[in-house]
Amino acid sequence: MIVRSIDNVGDWNFGKGRNDYKRLVDAIQQSVRTRLQSFLGDCFFAQTEGIDWFNLLGAKDTTELGLAISAIILNTPDVTKIENFSFNTDENRNVTFQYEIQTVYGTSTNSFQINLGVS
């Protein structure tokens, strides 16, 4: 798998030739992160992709949110298995993810935080 790399704010990187691309496990990590940041129905050509963050974030029972997150991870191309997975939310609508996944290229461990609140 090869994808164009993105910077901290989600913009594509240009100007460094082949260094502007991520490959193998790094590409899968970026794909998982990008897919987890997607809102349900936000993309006109993929209306069923993404997570229903508006309805699931802040609910007292986080089971449905956990299932939606794990489904996004498992349905990412080249991901074969979730070994470990956890997430936490806070009152500022920050979501922290930690996971270990098996891919066709090997094991990948990642943790990151996204802010889904309005600034």
C-alpha cells in the first residue's frame, strides 16, 4: 500500500518526490487515522463511510461508539486483525485512541488524539 503523506493539519505533502508518500505499515496507520476522523455522510461519494460522531460522542453508553470505531479499523484495507484497542473521550470532545493491529505487512501500534469539538 502506498498513500500520499499528510501533515499535522491534514494537508497533502508536496515537493519531496517519493518522500511525500507513505508505504506499507505507515500507509495503513495514516489510513486508519484518516478514516477515524471521518464523519458519517460527510463525503458526497461515500455517504455510508465514517463514524456518526454527532450522535455517538457524549453518550453514556460507549458500546456503540466502540463498535463503530473497531469496524472502521477492521474495514481499512490491509488490516487483518485488532490485537488491542481502547479509546477515551473527555468533556472537550477529545477522543484518544490506542490500538495494536495486525496488517498484511506486520504489526502496527499507534496512539493519537483528535479533537471533535468546535473551537
